[in-house]
Amino acid sequence: MTTLIVDDDVAVRILVRDQLEARGITVTLAADAADAREALLHHNFDSIILDISLPDDSGLTVLEELRRAGSTAYVIMLSGAGKEVDRVNALELGADDYVVKPFFARELTARILGVRRRRDRDSDSLLIVGHLEIDLEARRVLFRGDVLELTAKEFDLLAFLAARPGHVFSRDELLRAVWQSAADWQQTATVTEHVRRLRAKIEVDPQRPQLLRTVRGVGYRLDIPTDTNEPVGQPDPSARLRHFATGVVSELSDAVIVTDLHFHIRSWNHAAERLYGWSEHEVTGRHILDVVKQAQGADDLSDAWRDLEATDRWFGETQHCTRTGSVVTVYSSATVVRDESGTAIGVVSVNRSVPPSEVTEARISRARDEEDLRRGIDNHEFDVWYQPVLALSDKHVVAVEALVRWNHPRRGVLKPVDFITTAEHSGLIIELGAFVLDKACRQVAEWRRANVDLELAVNLSAKELADPALPARITKTLETSELTPTALWLEVTETALVEDYDQASDTLVQLAEQGVRIAIDDFGTGWASLTYLRRFRVHALKIDQTFVDGLETNANDAAIVRSILSLGAELGLAVIAEGIETVAQQDFLQALGCAFGQGFLYSEPTVAIEVPIDRARGLTPS
């Protein structure tokens, strides 16, 4: 597979290129639009990573030229945060995906690898590192086109390291991971001998190895060769990180850990040694999750990674295992650090051990909230309210969105913001979501039997969408309530789709095949809308309230709304504006061609008996 990276930031080009080439992808680099056009004249690329802001032209112009020329390359656009209008323009011009800077190279790499998996299911069996081609299925290694004669152990060692370039492994780890053995059964010195023999076959000068390196006092790693064609004189990200780290490794009471953007440890202060039991020379070069392991039962890190990627910061309480296996609870904060030019160069984590009294108090609070939520579910304290969706032309009701409320015996009527986080963390969101779906389907089916032509929208959380039992549960609910599947809309956010892309895809395909409609909620606020519109069977887009709020005062918001409406018309999707609160917003949306909307201007969420069903005629998407 071939990829073109077009970005004027040399650090971005190098980081992404190194990760892609380590996975066997051939990469061509371009610093501006002129270089990109020159490369495109001579090669047909399978995928293209294209920055919108280039020094000599707009990446959107290059994208438009690509599609006009008939290119079928998978195009991922890059842009600085806050330029939502570019995302919509890129989609209209034929982009497949969109990533907001700053981002982590591993995220972009994963997206390109996903493209390769879809185009060639067998390509992951080939690893390419420099002039080495390692065929994992055939167990064959080519060096500059010639077959290398390796023993089984030499091949296993090379393949293991090649799949994890830059990661440092001790001799003990290599014995366990590569040969499922340990020093009890054979000497770790045997690894040294295999390394020596392997170097004799893959290095130009085994005495001065360029690929298979020794990290003194730690172990071995396989390096990715440097592209000698890369412009010289550019600042070295690792050097900038080292310069930064000198200011945070002094004797502090908190554990300070500095990693590069791939989360390999570059600095580890004395407080970290005391907290986790590892000395700096033992962890340098290793991935932070290999050293600072999550304790069994600790919260999933996916939310933390997303926060870090989206905001450059994350703070939270978590549990880690020390070197001895004991569990320590820490307050942890992570920050993406940047140099003077604003370029991301690494991540600094500051971890402070939490006193047992604080840990106990926090756990008691969480347990109390979960117990209260469980009690509320068991006592049937929850109800479903409905907010109408109207046709803006004549204000007739076309659908209702089901919204859960908790009739708490002490705190009164609670909105989801007061309890939904507890529901998600505890797993009770599955049971609560099933209740909302069942009650709402029965209510709308009752209205429809009374000749009130209404449709129903129900929100799905990330955990519900990742539940393999969801399609069967929805099918049973529809059958029991006697609600036709085409009357049900499931609203999912881009964040929910990100949690488990493969499971979400399988689930939504199954539901769509039954006739259930799919809507993307809060459209335009996430970073992967382009992918979803192409990969999932989507029937509607809901314009996020933040864009509706800014219609009259923000030209960018108006342009985004106009583009989403145009996109919906082109793709045959229903488009619904959320959060309409003023007549001026309504008139503006109608002038732009928006057909459907909901908001406090028409009705707040209310109990079923107060829904204005006398004005209902149903929604018929384009």
C-alpha cells in the first residue's frame, strides 16, 4: 500500500511516516501543494494524508483537483482545531476522513491501517523495516530483494521486534514473549547469542548496528532507519523533549514521567522510582502502559486518551500496579507539551499517590451513587418524557425524541446530566436504556394505533452501541410493542461510534437491515463525521445546537449549517436542527432550506399526555 503525506510540518511528516513504514506501507512526503502535485503526476496513491493549510495553496484545492482527475485514493484531511467549516467543505469535495490537530501519530496510523485492512485483508502479514521485508505467513525474510536464511528462533526474534519498532525489551521479556521460556529453563544469555547471529545477517556492519540496537542496562530494540532524503537542519523532536524534560526531573514529591508522542518513556524522576519500584534505566524507551500497568478492575483508559487528544490535558483518579504487583491509587494528570512554535513534542504525566482516606471517601461516594441509581431503577422511579420534532413549514409534529427523567424521592425530577455518568460507569445504562426504549416504543405504537402518524427517536449511549445483544433486544421490543421498525430512529453520536468502530458498524448494519433508521446526533462537533457518512447506513443528520445558537452572529456557524443542509440534500438525508429557541433562528433556518427542527421555541420535553399529537403527521425523509 502507498501513502502520500502532504504537510508543511516536518515533525508530523516524520512521525507519521516512521509509524506507517514500520507496518509495511510505502510513504512519499510532500511539504507543500507543489510537491504534492509533482508526486501525484508520477504515482497513484492508495491513501493521502492532506493538510488543509499549506504554504503555497489550500489543501482543499488539491483535494478538488484529485477528485476531478478521478482519483479513488482514500483522503484524510488535517486541520487546526476550531475550523469546523473546513470539515464540511472537505466532505463536499470528496474527502473520506478528517483529523483535527493536535493528534497522535498512532491515531492517524490506525486509520491508514484500517484502510489497508479493508482493501487487502492479507497485507498485515507483511512487515517492512528499512530494506527488510518480513512475511509472517511464509516465515520468509527478504533483504534488498534477496532471501535471508534465518533459524526459527532468529526469525521469531526479528518478527517480534519488527512488529514493535522502537520498543525496548529486556532479555527476560524476549525469552518469555518470543520463545515462551524463562531463565529458569535457559540462560538469558542465549538471547544475546541470537541477537549476535541475527546482526551478522541483517546489519551492514554488525559491530556498528543500525537496526538491532542494544540499550545499555535495559535490553534490545529494532530501530526504523532514518530517511536520508529528509531535509537537514530541522529541529529534532527528541532533542526538544530532552531540553524540556531537564526542568521537570528534579527531586519532586510527585512522580513525573515524560514520554514522546508514542508514549515511550524518555524521563522518569526519583519520585516515580519510589512510587512504582522501577529505576529510570529499566524503563527508558519502554511504552508507559508496559510499566505503569492498570490494576485489574480500574476504569478503561479510552476516555482519558480521547480527552488528552482533544484538549491536550487529562486529569483523573486511577489505580496502577507497582513493580511488585501491589496496587496504588493515584491522582494522575497528563499534559501534551509543545515547543515555542506550538509543535507537540511529548506528554508529561504527574502522578500523586492518594491517601487511603481520600480513596475510601471517593469510592464510598461512587458506590452510594450507584446504589441510589439501582434503587431508583428497581422502584420504577424513571419516566420517559418527549420533545416534539416539527416540520418548520407548517409546524406540524413529525416525531418525538424520547428523553429519560428520574423522579427522585428527595431531589425531585432529575435530568440525565445528573445521573447518566453514574449509569454509564456502573453499566446500568444498558438496563436504563432498555427501559426507555420499551416504554417509548409502546407509547408511540399506541399513538399510531390511534391514527397519529408519529415517529420515535431514541438516543443510544456508547456502551449500548457496543453491546452485541442490542439488535436482538431492539427486535424483541419492536415486536412486543407492535411498533413498525421504520418508525424508530436511533440517534448516535460520533463519540459513541468511536468507542468500538467494528462493533458499532456490525450493530448498525443489522438494525438498518431490519428497517430501523439511523441518525447522527450533534453532527459537526466530532472529528470523524466523514468516515461515518461513508461507512454506516445513515438516514438523518441532527445539526448541533451550538451552530444554531450562532446563526445570527457567527458567519462560520451559518456556513456550517448551510453546508450540512446541502450535504443532506445531496445524500438524500433528513436534516433536523436542534435547540431552536427564537423566531429569528427559525426564520434563518427556513431561509437556508432546513425542513425540520426542535427546541424550546415549540416545546420543552414533556410527559406523554402533554405532547401536541393533534398536530402530528409523521416524517418522510427525502
